[in-house]
Amino acid sequence: MEFKTLKQIFKHMFNFALLCGASFSVMANVVLVDGQVRAMPPSVPNTAAYLILENHGPSIKLVAVEASFVKEAQLHTVIEEDGMVKMRQVESFTIPQHGQLTLSESGKHIMLLGLKQPLVAGESVNLTLKFDNGSELPVSLMVSKQAMTESEGHHHHH
């Protein structure tokens, strides 16, 4: 009798985990529209990721990025202070309900610090975007020497 009860408990736990996984993916309303990581000369230890995310659900915040090919990934914004343009690390980026978040060279972006090896243009790299509701979005971005937008913004490297 005990084995049968234990088997039922595990069956219920498995079904519950399956259900949680299914409902978790339904909540994943954020999708990658476009994106890239900037290719840099081998002597440059840092680069940046630019992307466009579309949110098909309630307002959500991008709070972190993980990337195995760098020592650290940080969310940054560009601000003007005393007539000078400066980069600042920020805690999060809000993606409005049914809106977009654009990370570009001239504004908000993901700084990728401490490249473990030079990135090769034409190859892709994997990042995991983390949100304030606990969800994650794995993305694969192409490494490119070209800016994502037509306007060639000026990017200040650390």
C-alpha cells in the first residue's frame, strides 16, 4: 500500500511540475524581434548587445542578462550630464504592456564586459534575458560589425 501511495504522490508531483512548466511558457509574452552583438577588434575586451523586444502581455522589467562568453553582462543607459554624454549602469529596463524595448548604440544597451575570447562576425552568441517575474528568455544574437540601425551612433566604450 505504501509503494502505491508513494507512486501516486510522485505522479501528482510530476503532473504539477508539467502544468507549471506549461503555464510558465504561456506567461512568456516577450519575444525577440531583432538583435545583434557588436564585433570588436581582438584587443578590445568589451562589447555591447543591441536588440528589440516586443511585449505581448502586461508590463515587465528586464532585470539581468547572463552570457557565458563574458565575465559580466550589465544593463546600461546613456545620459547627458553637464553637456557630456555618459554611460550609467541601471537596475532594469521596463517593457510597457503591449509595447517595445529598443536597445541601441545611442541609448539603452547591454554591456558585455570581459570577453573570454574575441567574437567573430557572422557567428552567433547565446544570452539569457531575465525578467522581474522570474521568467527567462534565451536568445541567440548574430555578431556583426555593422550597426543595427541606419544611423551610425557613437558608442563610448569602457
